[in-house]
Amino acid sequence: MALSGVRVLELAGLAPSPLCGMILADFGAQVVRVDRCPRAAMNTDVQGRGKRSLALDLKRGPGAAALRRLCLRADVLVEPFRHGVMEKLGLGPKVLLQENPKLIYARLTGFGQSGRYAKSAGHDINYLALSGVLSKLGRKDENPYAPVNLLADFAGGGVMCAMGIIMALYERTKSGKGQVIDASMVEGAAYLSSFLWKSQNLGLWNRLRGENLLDSGAPFYETYKTLDGKFMAVGAIEPQFYEQLVKGLGLDLDKLPSQLSFSDWPEMKKTFAAIFSKKTQAEWCRIFDGTDACVTPVLSLDEVALHQHNKERGSFIKNDQEEISPRPSPLLSRTPATPSPRRDPFIGEHTEEILLEFGFTKEEIAKLHSEKVIEFNKPKANL
């Protein structure tokens, strides 16, 4: 796989950093998740695919020293803590890069490593708010709302950080040096929204939120409820696609207002909604499948793996627990991701084998265990 041979240490955190680590693991990196010790009652990382787990108490001197030794043989460290936490533990980038100049030290946080909010708590909705993106999301006459925690946490955070790591790995092939990655979810979400900034002068956002072409203002870029309580998504922006949408709805294009007549959009929405409500989702699929009307069913997570297009591409996979999840993307032709079919690791499941691989002796491991700096959690065999 593309990242085969890359050793990654991922300090356990919430949603964004686990996604970053899972992306790297899916594409071949050897990812060790460094979990807290003593371990929590419940493992909150549901993105542990392809990773192994080492339970280590970083708040104690021997635990911090153990991580420093691990970093000597690692290519990448991913840490999700607020500014200053790693420095207090004696594990900041100045220390670790001095000991291993080739280390790529990725810092994934909400507000970044500097600025007024660098030490402040926050979540996806806060980062999205500060990025400017949240102000654009929402329907007319409603408050702005976040589309679950996808944009800042995952797209602006986990994915951007993984991209930064891969760029740093590539640059290291030329310089032989590591570097620090300051991945801010605020800035990641803002960067993701570059089109919103760059299109200000195109007239796409001249109207109030919820009244524009792409933010639920247009009748031809909207979702509509069907007879069976499901939904269809419509994205017929271009005139030739809009013409096919109108035809599928059984309307006469010549008797309708101009497609871009803003003042007629609210009434057109009502017309489209009334028509969509008279047939089931399956009936609408039969009408629009195979056309360029840009009309597709809104699929639930239970339905998506069964859709014919997704089945043909193998877009969703099952692990050995029969759990369904998306196949890693994008698909590389020569070195595609081969995600692990195994269940996610238990906290501390691989502590001993990882330490042995990184050069610790059995005596050193026994001492760390007796001092409760590390934990073992080997699953019991099912008889």
C-alpha cells in the first residue's frame, strides 16, 4: 500500500485525530494508538480500524520517557491536545525533534497552536462558527446550523491533518528532515470553504442565507419528500439538466417562469414539492435513473450499501464483526488501500508486542507494568 512502512504514533483523542490515524492505517501505515493509562471504562474511538493499542500513562515520568523512546523509531506523531499540554509533559516538538530530527510532529487542534483561543475548549460547531462557514449554513429565516460534526472535525481537521502529514513525508524524502504540522480545525474548515470566498463576486451569495442558488434557495437545488416519507435530492443547475427535471416531473417548460427568476422560486418550490409528494421514492428513481436530471434518492445508512451503484463499485465493506463502513477513498490503481477486516483494538491489547518491537526488553516492560505505567488487556479466547 502507498504508506507501507510508515510508523505512526497516534495519541488517543476524540473524533478528528482518530480519523486522521485511520486514514493513514487504511493506506498502509503502521499506526499505534497510545491510549490513556489507567484505561477508561469505555473505548470512545470508533475509528480504530487497522490500528494497534498501547496503554501508557504519559502523566508519569517513566511513561513520558517511554513515549520519547518510541518517537526515536517513529516517522509520525499525531497529538490532539490543546496548546501547551505536550510541553508540560516534556514531550513538545522541540524535545522530540531534537532527539529524532526526521520525526513529523502533527498537532491537530480546534484553534491551532497560537492566538487568543489556542488554550480554549471547543467543538466542531465552535470551530465552524469562527471559520465563517457556519454563517452560510441554514435555511431562510432560521438560525445557522452545523451539518452534524463533519466539516470542522473531520474535513477541516482529520482529513487536512492527514494531507499535511503525507506532504511532510514527501518533503522529507528530499530534505531528510521532519517538521511540525499545526492543523487548526478553524483554518481547515475555512480553507475547505475557499470556493465561498473566491465566488463572492459571481453573484452566487448576493441574497440572504437560504435564498441563494446553492443554499436551499433554488427549487432545482433542494430535497423533496416523497409519498412514502422518504426524500429525493435535486441538483439540476444547468439548463439542459433542469429541462430533464421538468420533463420528469410532467411539467411544460414553456409554461413555467424562467429558471433563474428569483422571485418565482418560493412558488416553484411549492409546485415541485406537491408533485414529488405524489409518488414513492422508488417510483421517482424509476423515472429519473438513467437521465441527466440530477435527481437521486436520499439514502439512509441502512440503505446505502444496498444501492446498485454502490454495490457495483464495492463502496462499502464489512469487517469480521459484520459491521458496515465506507471503503477508503480515493481508489488508487496500483496501490489501493486494503483496510483491515479485524475489529477495532481493545485499549492496551498490543502493549507488550509494540514495546518489544520498539526495542524495549522484557525486563523493562515488566518494570513498567509493575509500576502501573502501562497496562495489558489481552482479549480472552472464546471457548
